[in-house]
Amino acid sequence: MSYKIEIETDNLGRKQAIEPCITPCPIERGMRLIGGKWKGSILWHLKDKPVRFGDLARQLGGASKKMVTQRLREMENDGLVKREVISTRPFAVTYEITDFGKTTLSFLEELKQWAEKQNI
């Protein structure tokens, strides 16, 4: 496989070669898992206990049910959340954060504190 090496000039006029990433870097891989819109919020809302789908959708406010469903499916496939059918008549499911999903909570807490500190 061949790839192009780019040349970049820094602010002092020095040239340096920039080699593109062939495989996604750890930041990219992490963002693919939790960087989608609503994913961090979903994990945050599941941190204390399992939550029924309707309640979760209401807690997210601006997210459509379709969007919440899509994100939950992605997160379930990635092992971040677990889905459990609790009733078939009427149909009801809960979502719970997995042990793997809980590993994200420390830096989500830091992100929350950073946003509060920055007043954003």
C-alpha cells in the first residue's frame, strides 16, 4: 500500500514531513465508540441504574426516538450498553450500562466539570 507524505511548513518557515495515519489512532477509535451525537449523554443517564426506553428518550430532550434507537443499537453492538426486554405486553425494554461502558464515566465526568468551568 502506498500513501503520500505531505510536507508542512511551521510558523518559523521550517519544513517537515507529515505522514498520514494508516490506521485510526486511539482518539479516533475512542470517538467512534462514544463520539456520536447523544452517546455520551446516553451513557451518563444510564450511569446509576437501568432506564426504560421512553424515560431515556424524555431525559435526552432534543433527540428524536429514532435517533435514540439508532444510538442505542450502535452502543449495544459496541458493548457499551445492554438491552433487556422486561415486558412483551405492553412491550417494554430497559437499557443498562455495561462494565465496559462504565469505563467511560470518569472522563465524561471530567468533560462535565470542564464544561461547567468554562460556562458552556
